[in-house]
Amino acid sequence: MSKNKIPFGPTYEEMLHPETIAPEIRAKALKAKEADELDPVNLFNITWKDEDNQVRKIVLPKEITGVDANIVVMLGTYFPSGSHKVVPPIQP
């Protein structure tokens, strides 16, 4: 890639806080999520948060798990194309 071109997509900050994405891009991305999952603007939908900026999760009931600690399941099924592998960054 030419050093003059910037890759299209959200910053890490925008993935963490999708409410910081420019409103016109966020609206376009949310529309593309349903209309065309191969549209590159869907990169702006790679976040753990939904359209209302709430984290997509399920807290499993203690009655089912049998443990006192909360077990939280993060839902990646709503990412573009259905899944996304999340790996922590490697520190040098």
C-alpha cells in the first residue's frame, strides 16, 4: 500500500466508543449491517456495543452455573459476517 493512503476503518478508540464515530458514518454503517454485510463501511460495526451503545452480553444466572461469581458471555454474533476473533494486543 502506498504510504499516502490511509486504510479505511475505525480507530481503536472508535471501536471502544462507537458513539465517537461521525454520526453520518455511524448511520451508514448501521444501515449497511442489514443491507450489505460486505460493504466496507461495516468495519465501523466492529464493536461490542449495540446501536444504543450498550454492551452486547448475557449474564448467566447463578442458578444455572452453580457458582457465586457472575459469568458474563460477550456476544460477537452481531459483528459483520457473524463473528470476530478478539485477541489482546501483544506488549513488546
